[in-house]
Amino acid sequence: MPIRYPNPRSRFVAEASFHTCFDSVQVSTNLRERAAVVVLDELHKYPKWKGFLKGFFDMYGPRVRVIVTGSSRLDIARRGGESLMGRYFPFRMHSWSVAECVRTAVPREAVQPPVPIPQADWCALLDHGGFPEPFLKRDVRFTRRWRSLRLDQLTKVDVRDVAQLQDLGSMEVLAQILSERSASQIVYSNLSREIAVAVDTVRRWVDLLVRLHFGFLVRPWFANVAKALRKEPKWFLRDWSGIEDLGARAETFVGCHLLKAVEGWTDLGLGQFDLRYVRDKLKREVDFLVVRDRKPWFLVEVKASEAGLSDALEYFQSQTRARHAFQAVMNRAFVNADCFERAEPVVVPVQTLLSQLI
């Protein structure tokens, strides 16, 4: 349960209650078929959460399974202070995905068989995004208000609490600019001139927005690619529902799913995965490259509507030696065929490809 401290007295009461809870926890000594499960949500709002969690685990660890959940600030807060090394495995959480609409079991392999997504769920993902409240509510007015409040909360509350920034106005301007430039390359010097702050400051602020899960960066892959770019990352929003440009929305939608897949596979111990893009100085580009154990695995070029197969796919597949190359089309109907059985560049429906991920 979230702990809030409206005044010093309530904070004292909350801390006393927390310690009382800790002292009164009783784990049965009787033989159990399954270990007891303890769920602690928003634990980082308790000031001494690390010490509590360490003590709790050391005392009850062999007899219970502990799940600790929280916002992105939990990941930031755990970076300092008392170490919890060896006591936990982190799992990065993402918004709802196509694959979760058709299956909920934890995958044992990276690639799953394709399954058609219900049309209502597909439309809800596209129009309302993958965050739980708007996805489940499926109301346009609610989604608009929720999206506006999320940006306001992030720029005026979360940023201030985490980083204690003085120039919140400029940070808010930066967030507004980035909210309109999903699926675009970031040029820090240009952003610096637009909001009149130093380049290093822009880099720190973008990194902060990434850590607060406002968006994410995809960096270029340059190994074994002639004349490849080595600098500018591409910026993507975590919420694709408010993007007006159909091409940028499609690329962001697929990018969010691919990021969830590579981080999920890595967290599950299925290998070391990474998400990149490829582009050379001749402006040939493929939107995404999934890297598995430091080797290119598959390329994905995203199209909002039906189009001819991109020449860049075949070129970069030969350059990177990726096993697969997909041109994923948003408006193409689901096909019940395994994308990963094809080695040559192939046009595939986005629904089919994403249903095989996480």
C-alpha cells in the first residue's frame, strides 16, 4: 500500500505501523506445498525501505517469496545506499502488449507461435495505448485527460522529486518538444538552442526522462556496416496513443513492443538482447535491429500501410548477417504463419510478428 506523509505526525505513525507490521509477520513453520507470497507495492515511499527489505529477506527469505513493485522512481532510488546484491532479480515492467492480449504464461523460449489478437483489443491498443487505465477504460475523453495529466505529473512532480531541478519550465518545454518527435533522431545541439540551455544539461534531462519512463532511446548499430552512423540515437515515447503522424505512431508502437521483448527476454535469462537501428551515411535505414548475444538476430522495417519491400532490408541483412528481415505492415490482416521460419526478407503483418514476442 502506498505510504503518504501529509504531516510529520502521520509520518511517525506510518513508520511505527511499518515496524509493527515487520515485527508481527509470522511465517508458518508447518510444511507447505508452496511458499507464502508477500507483495509490497510502492515500497520506496517508505524512507528506510532498503533496510526493511534487507532485514525482512534475511529473516524470512527461505520461507517466503517477496514481490516488490513500484514506479520508475524505485529503480532510481535503488541505485545508492545499502546494497541488496544477491537478494533480488529485477524485472522491467512495460505497458500492455499484443502478445499479452493472447497469452499470459511466462515464455520459456524467445519466440512463440502466432495467435490472432481480438479485434477489440487491437483497436484499444492502437487508440488508447498500453497503459492499464486508458486501455481498460477505452474512452476517448478519459484517454485524453489521462495523457494530459500524466505529462503534467511527470514534468511538475516526478522530475522535481527525483532530480530537484530549479528550471522546471525549460524541462517542461523539452518534454513538450520530445512528445512531438517520437521516432526521430535526437540532435542534442539543436535541442540546446531551442530551449536555451547547455548541451550537457539537455543530455542529463533526456536521460532523466528515460529513467522516468517518459520515453526511450534506440542507438545505432555500426559493427560490420560500411559507412554506418555512430552518433545520433532515436527517441521514442512510451505512449504511442497521442502521436498524430501515422508513420511515427506505427514505428513507436512496434518499437515499444520490441523494447519490451528484448528487456523481457534478458530479464528472464533467455540471453542478452539489445534493440538498435541501422543507418548509413547514404541515408539507407532500417527502423530496428534486434541483437541476440551480441549478434544481429532480426531486422524490422515498419510501414503504416501496404508498400513494396524495402531495398534497405536486403542490403542491411547482408551487411549484418541477421538471420531474419521483416517488413512489418500495420494495416495488414493477421496471418497464421511463423515469421521466424523465413530467412529471406519478407512482408509480415504487425499483428503476426508482435503476437510471437512478449
